[in-house]
Amino acid sequence: MRTALVVFLAFSSLVPQQARAEVHTVMVLPFTGDDVKEEVLTGLQGIFMEEARKIPGYNIPDLTARALMMNNECRGDPQCLGKGLARLGATEFVYTEVSRPDRGGFQLRQSMHEAPSGSLVRDSVSVLKGKGEQLENLAFRAAALLISPEQLKGGLGLDVNVGGATIMIDGERVGESPLAGPYGGLTEGRHKVRVTKEGYGAFEQAVQITFGEVTQLDVRLTRDAQKEFSSSPPSASRPPPLIALGVAGVGAAVTGGGVLLFALVGAALLGATAYLAETITTDARNGTFILPQDEPLLRLWQAAAAGTVVSAVVAVAAGLLGIAATGAGTAGALGYHFTRPLPVSDTQFVDPAARRSAKSRPAKTRVETSETDEPAPEPPPPPPKPKTKKSKSPVQEEENLPEGE
């Protein structure tokens, strides 16, 4: 015995002071209620405190005579009670008002306050009813909901129709299907479930987790149609647009011919103009002025210049006409090519939904067979019936709290 005591003291000395200071001392003030008998209030308080003591990290002491006297003196003032109970070692204290709702049981309206400031930490509303284990579970839920909501945990059972799917809960990966069992440790409330696998559409759903229960979720992944039928079979592919290519070639030839013609005519006319200009310049240098006999030569020069301009305009117009013809012909041919229906074939694209429904129907007996015929695939087995979440019956039971109520 002495050795065990020494070991315990040695271990206690190794625990940091800050860790030991994290234990909260919560004082539960006497329950009050106008329409509830005193012995029932005392019984409800006893059950609540007994279950609250199961919450780790919290000390729920019995009220001393000094604490009861402070409760009477302060008359419900949180600041007054906070200062007085803090001197008795309390870190928080709890008010509770009990009433009888129409649906049966006892409704607890509770609030937890900080000592010594008296400020509100959290409030909650709970219902205690039934007897035995049901009453104990409801009392623990009421205590945890008020004192430490993170203690309220439930489980999630996942039935996934595809193996190897990645399962994520609230953005955190928890494993792959199939899981060995229900995934526990989820706090009470709504959680987001996401199940994914390559080649299948993602599954997302929000699920409500209830304390002390396992919620069942049926997950059905379906093939991703965009990946499974991303392209048409080779036998149903379209032939190359020959008409569009032919029109484009003609337009390119017209455009190239016009540009070439402009280059040849323009070069000839510009050469003639340059020759005439050089001739007149030479005559002027020799002292020969433009005389009447030189007028035909001047007219020819002017005609050459005008021809150059007209040739340029015609060539540009021909080029624009060729470009317009090329664009219009190509657009029309391509539009016709891609809007006409494909030829019907056995490997033509089939809608995924129609394909799945066709697989689910029994295959007809074939009269004529050949060596190349393959046996029809067997229909897939029917999916398992989804498991439904079991909820507690709302049937009202008479409370086994103190007799005489």
C-alpha cells in the first residue's frame, strides 16, 4: 500500500500544474419550477448531477450549506452568485428551470455562467422522460449539451455500392469503401459526406448525427457519362469535308491569281511610266521643251499612270472577292457537313441512361445463332435495400421519478 501511494505521488508530481488547473468545478444550483413538486425537482437534479459527473475534465460537487445560503441571498443575481461561488472554488455554475410540456416528460431550461464574472457561457433546452437506461441517456445528453457539447458523439454507417471509393467527412479523408464498421466520434449535428472514385460521379450529402446512435447512409455511385462516352466510335466518325476543302481551294486560287495579275500589270505599267519619265527628263536636260509633237508622249504617260491605279483597284477587288468567296463557301460546307445526321450503325453512341435501362431488362431468346455470337450478359443483381436510421419511438412513458407526482 505504501509503495502504491509513493508511485501515485511521484506520478502526480510529473503532471504539469496547468494540466491540473484545466479541471472545471461546476456547481449545479437547486432546480426550480412552479408546477413541479419539490421531491421531483430534487430527483431530477440528482439524476442530472450523476450523469454530469461522467463528463471528463469536470468536477460536479454537492452543494454545501454555505453555497445554498449564497443562492438564497443572491436571489438569482449571476454576478452576486459568481463572486460568492468563486470563493468556494467554483469555475462555473448552472441555473435550471423545470416545466411540464404538453408532449410529456420534464423540460429543463438551463444556463451555465462563469465565476466570478457571472457572464453567460452557454444555455440549452432538454427533455427528460422515460425510465431506466433511456432516462440516463437523456440526462447525460442534457448535461453534456450544457457543460461540454463536444462530448455528444454519434456514429455513421456507410453502405457504398463500389469498393475502393474515397470517403471524406467534413473535408477530411476517413478511408476507402468498404469501411470495417460504422465511423464513430462525430459530434452531434450536421456533417458533410463526400464519396468519390475515378470514373464515377461524386456523391455529396449532408447527414444529421444524433448522440448515441449510428446513422445509416446508403451511397450509390454511378458511372460518369462524360468519361465513359467521351467520343463516338470509329465506325460512326464523319468523313472529311471535301466540299469545304474544294471551295476553299478555288477561293485561294482566285485570290492568288488576282494578286499575281496585279503584280504583272503593275510592274509593266510602272516600267513604262518610268521609261517615259526618263525620256522627258532627258529631253529637258538637252534643252528640248515639251512641244506639240511631244503631246502624244505625254498622253501616253498619263494613260500609263491611270492604268496603274485601275489595275491596283481591280486587283484589290479581286482579292477581297476571293477572300469572301472562300469564307462563305467554307462556312456553308462545314455547316452542312456537321449538321447532317450520322449514318446508323451498331456501334452508334447510346445514351447512358438508356444503356443502363437496357442492361436491366432480361435478354430475349435468339432464334438464329452463329459461332461469333456472344452470350447476353446476365442482368446485375438488385441493389440491397437501403438501411434506414432507427429513431426512438416518441411514445410517451410515465416517468419513474419520485412517486406521488
